Amino acid sequence: MKLSAKEAAKLVGMTKAGVIKAIIKGTISAEKDVHGQWKIDPVELTRVYPPVSQLNDNQSKPVDDGLSNV
């Protein structure tokens, strides 16, 4: 199932305008449906931008700086 620009933006933590700008720039590929709305393949989107959930998982883990036992 392809994503709308709004859905894609939410998945990767961007704005809808940012996703459309990336499409126009050629950073990600997309196609317009019969209603003129952008449709983006999730694989194509995540090839360039990691999903927000991955970023949050990595950022929420405590960093072992080696000082906790000092």
C-alpha cells in the first residue's frame, strides 16, 4: 500500500511540505494518483529517511559513557 504525502511525513517525522519538496527535488520518487495526490512507496521513503520509531528507539536508550561505575 502506498502512502500519501501526509502519511509519509508522519512516518519519518517530516512535514508534508518537506516530503513534497523531496519528491520535486528527486530525493525520493513518487507518483500521482488519479486525484492528483502524491503516492509514495514506503520502501522508497525509508530508503532515504529512517522511520521516526527507529530514531526514538535509539535516542531513548541510555548511553553507557563508562562513568556510571565511577
